[in-house]
Amino acid sequence: MNYWLLKSEPDVFSIDDLADVEREPWDGVRNYQARNFMRDQMQVGDLALFYHSNTRPPGVVGVARIATPAHPDETQFDPQSRYYDPKSSPDNPRWWCPDVSFVLKFPDVVSLQTLRDDPGCAGMLVTRKGQRLSVQPVEPEHFRRVLELAGVDPADVSAAL
DNA sequence: GCCAACGTTGGC
DNA sequence: GCCAACGTTGGC
């Protein structure tokens, strides 16, 4: 089982939006490294830190679960979508994503600054300057530590699955 | 709104 | 295959 961090701008799609719909294709990602993680390494049941970017403060706001294997991202075929990719085709899709489902929302955001200040989070990709990747692997110990910083018991996560 | 960091594109 | 130009991300 792997752990991940998924960035989303809350104005576009927030943890509350995920809570409302319960499950959502993680579409619109147009970066090859992020795609490769989603297509090749994510497995159903993996857990992800849900991260709000481009907001004050940026940080981890909850937990999501990888709900399906990766499948073609439908927005790439839709000329009306801002994620339309004319170079992709249904026979040979370029962009893949799983569906993710809501697990829980933290009582309070664990801010990027908190992660940077916490020795237990040292080395997390998201704390690195200039790190823009929107789908990142997370070490198990970092995942546990972020739960701890959020005041969430791992048993609460298991119970929410 | 600024801008540093980074990824992608395309001419050559 | 290099690399300059350009576009995007995302913290601040």
C-alpha cells in the first residue's frame, strides 16, 4: 500500500466538494510524472493527503482514498473542456487517473508552514521550494505524522473507510 | 499581483 | 538533441 499527496485548488475542487460527491475522477492532471504515478503506481485502497493549494494558508485538509484503478481521463476527449488534449485519442489515451473517494476532513488545516517547521515531516516533497508536482508520493511515516499533527487517530481513518 | 521555479514546445 | 521562449504553478 502506497501513500500520496493530491493537490487541488479549493476554488476549483475542495475537500468539501469531495465530501459532497463522495467520489470523483481525479481528472485534469496534465503532467507526465503525475500521470505516471496515477497510472502505474496507485492501487485501490491507497490513501492520500488532500492538499489545498493557492489558498491561505496552503496545507493538508483531509484524507482521500484511491477508489478505482486508473482509467482514461475523459476530459482529454472533450473539446469543451479546459483540459481537452487534441493530440490524445480514445485508442491511445495520453492522460489517466483513478477515481478518489472522501475519507475524512481534518478538524483544522495542517498548513504548509507547519509541515516545514516539523522535524517529523523533514524531506516531504511538498515542503521543497519550487515543488509543483500535483500528485506526489508520501512516505508512510510522513503520512502518520501528518495525521498526528491534525489530531486524527489512525483508527479514525480506518473507521471512515 | 508578483515572480521564482519548473515543464513543455518548437525552431534549428 | 539543444536551448530559448513561453506558459503554468503556487507560495507569498
